Amino acid sequence: MLSKQDLIFARRSVELAKISLDQGDEPFGSLLVSASGEILYEGHNEVSSGDQTRHPEFEIARWAAKNLTEKERKEAIVYTSNEHCPMCAAAHGWVGLGKIVYVASASQLMKWLKEVGAPVPRVKPLPIQEVIRDVEVVGPILEFSEILKSYHQQNYLATKKMQK
């Protein structure tokens, strides 16, 4: 069951995805929240830089490794617009971060992109639990799905149009 606070932070991850989209990047956003409810870090995709590893969940893991104790990492929650990719899930697991709350699943994203004719990604999308174990995972959050779907489809169609 999601709390009011969970929904506020999940909504913020969607806002960060929109910021990313508005800056010409893929619409993914994430934030790290302490056990006391303080936002410790927030970010969005920056893969348009040419570095396809610039995912916000990966950046959160790097930041947490440098700035939090093992206990603080385990108690922290990652709120993210989309389910972690395998790279980000592995980073989350290796760093020892806690609970993950995501808005849209990898399977939802693949369905949405297929609807607009996007190619299958090179890296196979997997559920987080197939990459790491012993972490609580909550999602998807359906009340934000349609807006996030529109962001992803808009991004793909804009990218396709630019390539012509």
C-alpha cells in the first residue's frame, strides 16, 4: 500500500521525467529519499550527452556510495518514473540501497514504445527482482501511467522525426 508521501515522491519522479523530456532527453526521473523523508538526491536522464549510462538511478547509486553510510543507504527509498533497467538495478543492489517505488514497469514501457513503432532496445528489460534480491519493490503506480506513456511516446516520435 502506498502512503501519501509515496505518491508525492512518485509524482516528483514523473515531474523530473518531464524536465528531462523538455531538455531533449529521454523521460526518466528519479529521487532518493532518506528514512526521515528528506530528498537527498534527484536527477533525470542525461543520455543525450552521448553516454548511455547517464541514468538517474545509476547516478543515485554513485552518489549514495560516496555520501551515505551503509545503514543510511539501506533505509533510503528510490522513487523513479520507470522500473530500473538491469544496469541500474545492479548498481542499486551493489550499493545496498533500500526500497524501490516505480511508476511504470519495464513491460509497460515496452508496450508503449511498440505502439508507436519503436525498435526493441539492445539491452533486454528485466524486472528488478530478476537482477537483485532482498529489496522491496513497489509498482507500477497506475494513476501516473497515462502521462508517463505520453512522455515516452512523444520522445520517440520527436527523435524519429529529427532523424528524417
